[in-house]
Amino acid sequence: MSRRAPARVLGMGALAVLTVAFVSVWLGAAHLAAEKVLRILLHAAGFAGTDGSLAWERTIVLDVRLPRVVTGAFVGAALAVSGAALQALFRNPLADPGVIGVSSGASLGAVLAMQLGLSAMERFAVPAFAIVGAAGTALAVYGIASRRGTLPVGTLLLAGVAVGSLASALTSLLLSLSLDEYEQGRQTVRWLMGGLEARTWSEVAIVAPTTLIGAALVVASSRELDALLLGEREALALGVDVPVVRRRLVFATAVVVGGAVAVSGVIGFVGLVVPHLLRLLVGPSHRLLLPACLLFGAAFVVATDLLCRTVAAPEEIRLGVMTGSLGAPFFLFLLLSRRKEIALE
Amino acid sequence: MTALVECSGLHVAYDDHVVLRGVDLSLSAGEVLVVVGPNGAGKSTLLAALLGIVRASRGVVKLGGHPLEELRRADVAKKVAYVPQDARADFAFTVRELVSMGRTPHLGRFQPERPEDVQAVDHALDVTTTRALEHRPVSELSGGERKRAHIARAIAQTTDTLLLDEPTAALDVEHQLEVLDLIRELARRGKGAIVALHDLSLAARYGDRVVVVADRRIVASGVPREVLTEELLATWFHIRGHVHRDPDGGIVIVPLERIGNG
């Protein structure tokens, strides 16, 4: 596929986010005219004088649908940009927060905070624990899989599976210890499946800063990420302080993934699918790839969430289930197309 | 004049396994220093240690008179460019994107390319005759084209010193000479180069000085026609060879047979 002009791709991304976001705010169980939704949004943004809407309509748009959409957009941006960063860091197109166990680590941290009852006391406890869990697994996987600066594909995936499984097992252990507390257990399990329903502005207040801070650190490392793709020696020779950059990226992706997991549970494969497709469109250079990931990642998750809400309405399909069903075959396809390389090791 | 690169008592070890011991070396501006030696003797490690990619366990490396450990990585990259032997190519960067990465140490985090950066990249593409390939993905190039693209990347770095690990491997004869002529030309303009080579005749022809690395140390160094002798071939390369001496001072080395030593 030939590459597209940068400005055009980013313009398309912005348009895609705005379009799917608007459609998501517009469509739902309660029917509202598109024009009315638009007027409520413009009024809230301070553009139009009066919107002539009823209080319940404003509540549906501004406090029910909009926070869900905004949360979804940040989660999507976070997962896509962290996928792109991990792929360059691990020099491996199959790296993804879910695949290499970082999301499981974040979940373990989050569940631990919930089970300890910390989430009720302090609303930043869950994201903080999720970030620590994500950083811990990323470092563990990196430490296990790297050998003198190289990361063989097979070893990386196996280390990811092993560390991720351990984190999942510990998560299950925590859940099984609290089976008596039916309501808490039920909520945790629902959260673990990954979803965006009933998200409020307080979730936005968590995921917006984590995504913005983490993504800013990743985007600021664009040149270094490009150089890392050439190999660790080449990156060093080009003046990249590899250990420093690596630590910064592990921290940044942990913050981004931890924040996303804390508000939405595990939503798999976004970090795999979105960067991969965008590379075909814009090429591997991170100065363009990362902004594109932020925009299209946001659009992808908001659109998928819309699909979850509408495809079997009034039933909702869990978002994590949907991305998993779409993403796992894609992952398999990538794996099969690289089978030779993996088998050689 | 300060040496571009010098090292003394350079020792490298990986987990108690010594790969290089007691190496002394210096490179001046305008000089091409060729490193030869059997496989696994430590040539690649020596090059990598000179820019700190491989950490020396003992000894001192100085770049332009500054101790290596006192320099930031970006400062090292402004002084020395490096092309490893097994440069990767499993990425979709175009040749121009790859060569532009040579500007990495010269550019700030968010700084766009300046006219001088574009000029350095254009120049590097021209002198390596890779201009015609600039929009092709590196992954689709032949081995020789890829090598030249990586060398162009190093040239775009506009450093005083180039370290090239077997730059002629995988090249046909014409492109081997093209690359080495290019290195000579760069040296004529005042740069210094340390080049690891396998071909001893090319080493003799293109090196101002040759350094023989064997048994994890420097076993001989000096002007090629004095260093590359039949005894040296027998002792360190384990071959019987004929060293043909041209009246004009050049030498050609013809390997004849292995010396069986079990």
C-alpha cells in the first residue's frame, strides 16, 4: 500500500474521532434528534445561547453518553499509542499491552486495590495500583526476554504469556478469596471483562491525565523510537541513550495502560491492530505514526463501543469481548505470517 | 594534533570471558586504518568499544581528546558514526528516512529538519549513489543497496570519524571498490576512518595503516606492506599465502592453502 500524505491522514483521523463520537452521543436507547444533540453539545461548549432542551435530555447527552464516549476515546488513544511504543521498544510488531501481559499486570494491581477496599477510600488508588502493576510486568517481561540487548520474538511472547498468566492467576486468587462478598466480586468480574458502560466524568478525570502525560512522553521520544527500530547498537551509535529511553518508555506505557485499564478493564488487541494498520498507511516513522495512533485509536474504541451498544440492543456486548473477538483473529494472522521467523529461533 | 580516536590498555570482557585485551590504537584526521584478523578475533568488539556501545572493562578511550565516559551519547554520535556488520533491514523505512536518521544527534526533540540537515542527507545519498533509491523501503533492497544506504546514514551524521564493520561484505566487486574509494575520498577531505575488512589485498590497498587483531589483541600494526607478510599469514591466519609486491609499492595477497594444525 502506498503511503498517504501526513496532513491528510491526521485530518482523516480527527474527522473520524469527531464523527464516531457524535454518532455515539446521538444514538442510544432514548431517542434524541441529531440537531438537538448538536445544540446541547454546542451550548455546553459555550457556543449557542439557549438550547431549548429538557433537563433529562441534557443529562442523557452530557452526563451519560458524553463521558462514556470521552472515556472510550482516551482509552483507545492510550491503548493504540502504548502498543506502538511497546512494538518499537521490544522491536517486535506483535508486542501489545495485552499480549505481553502488561494489561494483566495492570488488572492485578487494580483488583488488589479494589479487594483491599482502597478504591472506596481513595479514587486514585485503583489507577495508581494499576500503573504499578503494568510497570512491574513490563519490566519483568523485558528482563526475562532480553538477552544482551536483543529480544527474540518467541522468547518475548512466551515471557509475556508466563508473566501475564501469573498476574491473571493472582487476580483469580484475590477474587476467590473474596467470594463471600458477592456484590464486590460481581463488580470486579464485570470490570475485568472490559467495558465502558456507566462511565462518568470522574473516570475521565483519571484517564485523561494518564493518557496525556504518558502519550506526551511517548511522542517526545519519537526520534529515539525510530532509531530503536534499527537496533540497539544503531540507536546507541545515533546518540540515543538507550537505557534512559527504555526506562522512560516503560514508565510512560505503564502510566498510559494503567490509567486505561483502571477505568475500562482489559480491552485487548487495540494496541496491536491500530498501529499495524496505520503503519501500512503512514509508514513506520513515529513522528507521524504516534499522533495517528492517538486519533485512530480513539475513533476505533468509540466506534467499537457503539457497535457493542447497538448491534444486539437492548443487550450490550462487553467491549473487551468485542475487541477480543475482532483482534484475536488479526493477531493469529500476524503470527502466521511471521511463522517462519518465529520457528527459526 | 589531537587524535580523532585513541585507546590505550583497552580491555573488554563479557561475564569473565575476555574478548579483547590490552589494545592501544590511535587514528588521525585524514587517515584510513584497516583492522584485519580471523573471525572471532575481536574486530567487531574493538570497533564497538571505541564508541562505547560495548563497555570497556579496563583502559581508556578518548574521542578528540575527551574521555569517552565523560561524553553524553549524543556528543559521541556527533564525533563518531558507526555502521555495524549486520545492519538490520526488517523495517519499512524508506532509504531517505533511514539516511535522515543520521541527523538524530544534531536535532532537538521536536525540532524539524533544517536546510543543513536536508543538505547533509542529500549529500550522503549522492556520494553513496543511493539517490535513485531514496523512496524505496529498505526492506526491499538488495544486500549491497542496503549496505550503501546504511553507510549513507553514517555519512549524513557528518562526523569526523567513521567506524565501519565490514562495509564490503555482501557487495559485488564494483561496489566494494566504490565503498572503499568513497572512504578514501572522505579521508582525503580530512575525516578519519577505522574499517574492519576480511579481504587482505583490499586492506593493503586502501589502508594507510593496518592493524591485525588476533588472539583477542593487536598482534601487528603499521604500513600494510611491512605488516602483511607471509609469516603473519601463517601465524595468525593459518594459511600459506603469497604476498605479491608491485614495483609501485602496492601488495596483493594470494591465499594458497590452509596450514593444517589439527
